[in-house]
Amino acid sequence: MALLEVKGICKNFGRTEVLKGIDFSLEKGEVLAIIGSSGSGKTTLLRCLNFLEYADEGTISVNGNILFDGALPEKKNLADIRNKRLHFGLVFQSFNLFPQYNCLDNVTLALKLQKKLSQEEIKERGLRLLDRVGLSDKIENYPCQLSGGQQQRVAIARALALSPDVLCFDEPTSALDPELTGEVLKVIRGLKGQDSTMIVVTHEMEFAKNVADKVIFMADGVIAEMGTPEDVFDRPKNPKTAAFLNKSLESF
Amino acid sequence: MFITVTNSLLEGFWVSFKIFGFTLFFALPLGLLISFGSMSRFKVLRFPTKIFVWIIRGTPLMLQLITIYYGPGLVGKWAASLGVSNFFINWLATWSVMDRFNAVIIAFIINYACYFSEIFRGGIESIPRGQYEAGQVLGMTKTQIFFKVVLLQVLKRIIPPMSNEIITLVKDTSLARTIAVYEIIWSAQEFIKSKGLLWPLFYTAAFYLLFCGLLTILFNYIEKKLDYFKG
Ligand SMILES: Nc1ncnc2c1ncn2[C@@H]1O[C@H](COP(=O)(O)OP(=O)(O)OP(=O)(O)O)[C@@H](O)[C@H]1O
Ligand SMILES: [Mg+2]
């Protein structure tokens, strides 16, 4: 059984249809890359998965349990949603670290508020996660004292703190200087194989090609093409995919 | 003579200080509440709150002082003259004028709560949505997000406008004089009447300056304390 199963997700903002029926599934440990031109609905899809937006139709299931069903009227029950959110993590394009907390506290704040673990366990986990993103030496630093790349790595550690089933990245390197994208992509790649299941929206084609197990090309709110990186990048079936790939290669 | 004047002015200043203290103590939390009202998703709450803030900010504090001072009694008498009679109205009618000091405190609290509410609103609305979303995605409740994520950032942002407003409050306390509350300016003017001395009036400036100076130092200190982060 697939870890994540998304069926028929539709989302409108007023009269604009942004998502027009998205279906895909993801096995545990897989990395899915989502590519597509601006405005095709990639961010909206991730936001629906994290319940920052509520899809109008469709279902989202994790491990066979339906977490979200657009057909049900009580889909917006807050306390309920809060628990369901914990199946997903989200790393934002603009990091959104909490500026008043140092790195360690950024990572551990949510755990502390949950009060499920002891202080020592929480701290230990925080330190381990910061080590995993290569920031053991920045534990006490505040976000404003870090480079963009370092901030994004803290944000990744923060998202990992609650051990989500699926970790989503929305263009994690788009706000970074080119020379800083590498360190972040390396961290994301490093998570692969530690049975993290990930969805990465990205414009970094090389990364998508080399790291993803599965690639989705989105256009105008639908999945125009889905397959292995080889399928999508080397043998695109949809002319839109080919056009998009050509254009993104041109820009270099 | 200098000692006598100083003592007398100190007495007046103590009243000014009490107005300042009470106003601050009650107007800050009330202002936060009003700001929530003016940001509410519910129109029935948001709309009246905004109208209220508009009226209070759009009329002089002096007028509000007078209204609070004479208002209840006037309403009571007017209602009684129309033949309305119940416990509340009778009570209002016998209440010719309110206790001066209480009237000042009430008017100041209402007035400053409205100004503070706008500062709070500005501060809260200036926090990027991403901060709330980051909290939501981490499974935090609305309350947790407000207190653990947003509040300190808001505080940092509102310190400059707040310090401005609070320093204005120090000087606004002199308006209490309008309804003959014995604050520092009033006590200085007593010397004009009784002894023909003008200089005590100018001497009051020293008290205001000293107090505002202390407040400035305090606010600078808080600003420094919050300097460790940017946001
Ligand atoms: N809150 C909203 N209200 C109205 N329209 C919205 C809202 N959010 C997104 N949209 C619209 O939905 C469409 C898809 O937006 P989305 O952000 O999902 O695109 P994207 O694929 O992430 O693009 P990009 O690559 O630029 O990030 C856009 O046309 C956008 O204008
Ligand atoms: Mg986007």
C-alpha cells in the first residue's frame, strides 16, 4: 500500500480553478519532484497537503487512512486538522524561521509545546537534527546571524523535528544566491534513504533528475506528465513537457 | 519659597503621575482587546469597534473629559424630565457630576486604549503570514502561535510608536485641569492667583522633562534588549 495517496484534488480560488484533479501516490522513502511553470498550482498543491488551504474536492490518505475528504462538511475542524497536519511537514521558500529564537529553539519549539517528550529528549533530538543538517556549530545563533542557506537548513531540521510521514519542500532554494543552493540540496539529498518520504517542488532540473524517484510535471492545474526522471526528462510524451524543459534549459 | 513651590508641585505631579499610571495599566490590555475587535472576522464586532475608535480618535480628549464628567448626570436628568423612572435613571439623575478624578481616569483610559489598539493592530498585521503558517504547519494552536511566535515580534515592532504615545500621555495628563483636577499645572497656577508668581508654571517643565527623560531611557533599554533578533 502506498504511504501517500492523493486522489482528485481540486481547488478553486473564487472563479479561478487552480487545481483540476490531481492524482498521485508515493511509496515510503520515495522522493517526488514536482516541476512546472509559474502559476501551474505547485504551491497550492503543497498547501492543500499541509491544510494551509482546503481542497474543494478529492481525498488525501496516509497509510490507507483518509485524512481529508473534500466531500465531508466537517473538513475544517481545527483540532482535528492540527493532528492531521503532523503527518506532513513543509519547508517554505522563504524559510519562515522564528526570528526571536535561536536555531535550537526554532527546531524544538513545537516539540516543547507538545509536551510529549522530556526536556532532555527534546534537546537531544534538536541537537541531532541540527547535526544532520550540518549546523552543530550554530546552535545558539539567531536566524539573522545566518546565511540564507544556513537558515533554510535550520528550517529543514525544524520540519523534521516532528517526524512527519511526508516532508514537503516548496522551492527550497529559490530565495537563495546560486552559490548557496548546493548546500541545501545536498542536505535534502542526504535525507533520502533515511526513510524520509519527500515531495520537492523545484526549478533545479539537475536535482530533480538525480535525486527524485518520480517526477511530476504540472501545467495549468493538472499533471501533464508523471514518471521516472528518465521518462520525463529524456522521453517526454507531452509536448508541453518538452517545451517547458527546453525553455528551462535555455535560461542557462 | 522654592521649597514650598517644589513641595506643592510635587503634590500636583503625584496626581499627574497617578493619571498616567492608571491610564497605562488599564488602557494597554483594553487596547489589545479593542485591536482584536477591529481585526475580527465577524463584521458585527469589527464594524462597531472601528466606528468607536474613529469617534474617540476623531474628537479632542478635552471634549471627552467633559462628556464623561457631565454626561451621566445630564442624561439622567434629561431622562427624568421625560418621565422615565427606574432605578438606573434615578441613580444617574442624583449623580450631578462624577468624581473628578474618576472621570479623568475613565476618559483617559478610553482615549488611550483606542490609540493603543491602532498601534497593536498595526504591529500584529505587520507580522508576515509565513510566521503564522510556519506555526500552523508545526501543529501549534492559534493561542500558541500568538503567544510563542507572534507576540514578541509585535512587541519589538510597536516599541517606537508606543513610546511616542506614552510620552504624549505624560503631557496630556495636564488636560485633567479642564475639569479642575489638581494636577501639576493647576498647582502651579495656584501660585499666580495667590502670590502673583509666574515662575512655578515654568518650573513644571522640569518635572515633565525629567519624567519623559526617564521613560526614554527605559524604552531605549527595552529596544536594546530586543535588539538580538531582527524581525
Ligand atoms: N490565495 C489565493 N487567492 C487567489 N488566487 C490564488 C491564491 N493562491 C494562489 N492563487 C493563484 O493560483 C495559481 C497557482 O498558484 P501557485 O502559487 O500554486 O503556483 P505555483 O505553481 O506555485 O507557481 P510558482 O512557480 O510561481 O511558485 C496562480 O494563478 C495564483 O494566482
Ligand atoms: Mg510556488
